[in-house]
Amino acid sequence: MKIQALRGTKDILPEEAGLWSAIEAKAKALCRVFGYQEIRTPLLEEAGLFTRSIGKSSDIVRKEMYTFSDRKKRMLSLRPEGTACVVRAYIEHALDKTSQLTKLYYLGPMFRAERPQAGRLRQFHHIGVEAIGSADPYLDAEVIALAVKIIEQLGVKGYKLKLNTLGCEKDRKKYKTILREKLKQKLKLLCADCRARYKTNVLRVFDCKNPDCKNITQDLPGTDAHLCPECLKHHAQVKLALESLRINYVSAPHLVRGLDYYTRTCFEISHHNLGAQDAIGAGGRYDNLIGELGGPQTPAVGFALGIERVIAAMTPGEIKPGQTTGPCLYCAVMGPEAKKQGFHLLAGLRAEGISCEMDYQNKSLKAQMRQANKLAASYAAIIGEEELKKNTIILRDMQNKTQIETTTNQLVKELKQCSGLTTAEN
Ligand code: HAM
């Protein structure tokens, strides 16, 4: 049987990898402009990290984690998201002692055992940031501004930023009680999933796609209707800060998010081109998570963008894939002695940083020149019997179709200029 990539996972082949590199480079550059530093955490963590942070009743923990026991019978999970991992690293390395505000970004694969469909993968990639150490509403606005800046610079047009607040722990509790109260009489009309949600985490009824449930939940009060004065003030300040940056948002009082750790601000960026899975990215505040995971009580806020969905929402051609120029030189040889010479020539050129290639399939000279053309080499070096005798090389300009006779030393000088150009373009 043929072995194929697992359903919901994707190979990123060379023709796509250029675009990915360009996206990653742009995102990293913007994160640095906003003062965020890179962090890389393991893909594998103790399963308990996610159960405790994302929440037992969340879909991710209930049915989407790749969890298994290792030889020592420890329960491990492939990370389904980055926030919990960054927080674990923050606590483990006592980063609060290094700086009062720690601003981190990360890029990498996440794993969720969801039913694969358009825009929903089992291995997908996040560009995420976490700003840990401040409850300042301006920081919420900064984080949102960075998410928006990244997608705009990547050529995503027509996205929608939905903003809400979940309030503090007390507000959430109060809100949940109100929801249960309101839904009590209508329980029979809800789907089985929502009836379960009513018991485990009633906020999640807003995520249901069932039209009957939607009909019922759309009339429920929003989270913002039951905020304490501090949370109300925080939310108003976040909105003002966003307005001062001219960032358009729509208030989404039923936006609750599927992860349990959020407090106060939460947001989602969606795009109409993406169908059912329309969220490009999302984030929010999680002021209690660090404390809950055993660290110092530290407020924090962050977001993650799904790279595959960003690509799907991008206007084609807006981002130039990383330059995929051909090699500076293709060395075409005739016979074993010339091949030996050519092989050494390549080593010398590469030591000078000049990109070069040669044939390893014993092709005819004609076929080698065709290959040089196919690879879009700028120059071809030809070494035949005559050149071996004279200790020379024919250097052919592949574009102008002109050629000169030269020596190895001269060749390096000629080509340094060409490789200089290639490096500058990259
Ligand atoms: P999330 O909403 O679960 O948030 O994921 C963020 C983004 O990842 C989504 O908006 C979507 O673009 C993408 N995504 C999620 N699941 C899939 C999937 N199965 N296939 C393709 N793309 C997917 C978080 O993960 C939080 N950690 C965000 C955060 C950071 N909050 C605070 N800091």
C-alpha cells in the first residue's frame, strides 16, 4: 500500500515554500518592530498543561488533542495551541524576574484532531504573540494592532475584526448564571450538544452552528451587559485606543471563544472568502492563566493567526514569494576528467558563496545545457577535452548567448558580481 501524508496534514512543496518564507519573514519583522522577541517551545508537552489551561469542557481537550502515553506511562500531547506552552515556559524560566513585561512571538505547527475539511487541518501553523505582565488596555490595543498589521501587510483585504469582552471571573460567573436562567425554559429546543454545554460550559452555546440553537441564542443578552465597573472601563479604553489607531472593529457581544482561559478582551478576525471556517486569527486577555498554572498572578494578552487561513484570504500576487532565482552557474562537462575538474570548480565557487550546480546523471553536453536553461542559471561553464588541455573554461552568458574563454581565477572574479546580485535580491 502506498504511504501518503495523513489526512488533514499537508506537504509544503518548494513552489509554495517561497511564499511561506516570505510570510514568515514579514510577520517576524513586524513582531520585532512592535518589540516582541521570538520564543520556540517544544511541540510535545504534558497533556495536563492543556487540560488545565484550555479547559476540560472545551472541544480541543474533549476530542481534538493528540494525546498518548509514552514508555514511562506519562500522558503527553502534541500542542494544540501556543499560549499554554509559552506560559509554561514563562513560569518555568521565571521570565517575570527578567522583565516586568515580557513580549514574545512564535511561529510553528499546532495539532488538532478535528474532522478535516476546507480550512480545517490536523496540523496547521500559527503566528502568535503573547504579551505577559501588564493589564494595561493599551496593550490589548497594541496586540490587536499587530495582528491587523500583519494580515494587512500580507495583502489580506476585506477582513472583519470582531471585538468583545468576557469580563473578569466574577462577571463570567454572573453571566453564566443569567444564561442558564434564560435557557432553562428552552432546553428541550436545543440540540444535544448544547444541552450538554448548558451543564459543562454554557458560554459555548454561542458556538453552535445548528440553526434552531442559533435562533434561540441570538436573543440572549451579550457578555457586555453584565460587566463590573472596572471591566466596563477596561473595555471602553481598549475601544478608544483602537479608534485612535483608526482600527475598525465591530462589537460582537456573543463572541465567547472556545478556550476557557480568556478574561476581559477577546477578539476574532474573520474573512468572508473562507466559508464555514472563516476565522483567520483570534486572541484576547488571559489574566488568570499564569496564576492558575502555578506562576505569579500576572495579566497577559495575545493572539494567534492561522497561516493556512491567512494564505487562503490573501489577494493572490500581493506578496512576492521569496526569490527563487536559478543558480549563478551551471557547470557542463564532457568526460570523467572534465567532471573531476568541474567538481573541484564547484567546491571553489561555493567557498566564495557563488551558487552553482552540475550534472550527476552523466547527461550529454546538450542535455546538460538544456538543464542549465531549465534551472535558469545565469552562466554556464563548459569544460571539454580542448579546455582540459589548455587549462581553460568556456564561460557562457545564458541570457545574451555570448561566450568567452577564461581561467578558473578569472571565472571567480566574473561570478562574484553575479552572486552579489543574487544575495542582494534575496
Ligand atoms: P484559536 O482561535 O484556537 O486560538 O486559533 C487561532 C487561529 O488558528 C484560528 O483563528 C484559525 O485561523 C487557526 N486554526 C485553528 N484551528 C485550525 C485548524 N484546525 N486548521 C487550520 N487553522 C486553524 C488560539 O489558539 C489561541 N492560542 C490564540 C491566543 C493567543 N489567545 C491568546 N493568545
